[in-house]
Amino acid sequence: MVDHLKDLQEMAHDMLPHGGISKDTVKHIDARVRLRELREQLPTIIEMNGEAIQALRGRYNLSQAMLAEYVNMSVTTVSKWERGEKKPNGAALRVLSTLSQKGPEVFNR
């Protein structure tokens, strides 16, 4: 796969000593490269419906209260997810996806 951002980063670093680009621009490009590398390392976010959340709890023998602790939400919210009244999103969905892919032991470090 062609990596245009990495190519741009290399060119920016080559031009920096000659004044062809500012240090701030190079820092911005470097930050974008690091962000993309981080995104590539993170587990993929999986959309989860109520059945998937119930299955996740069953797979790891978690009560609704235990799952609520993992995702830092209330038991009521977990219950609403499982009944399809609400859908997890944001940080809670990231935690659910990580939990699903790596198991609860990933949080016990």
C-alpha cells in the first residue's frame, strides 16, 4: 500500500533544514502520522446491539452490574442497551469492543 502521509513526513523532514517548511508544520505532520499509527493499533470498534451485549456478558460470565463497571455506566443503561431502548456509543462502545475482542483480563492490569 502506498503511504502518502509517510512520504510527506519524509519530505518535510528533508526540507526543514533548508527552510522549505516550518517546524510547526513538521510537528503537525508528525502528529498526524502518530495518530494514524495509534488508530491502526487500537481494536476495531464493533457496533453492538442488545443481543450482542447479552452474548458478550454470557461469554465472560458477567452480570449487568459487572459490565456496567467495565464501561463506567449505570446498570439501567446496560439494561436499556440489552432491551434495544438505547445503543452504546463513544467511549462505552470502544470499551465494549475491546472487551469483546480481548476479554475482561485486558482491564485487570
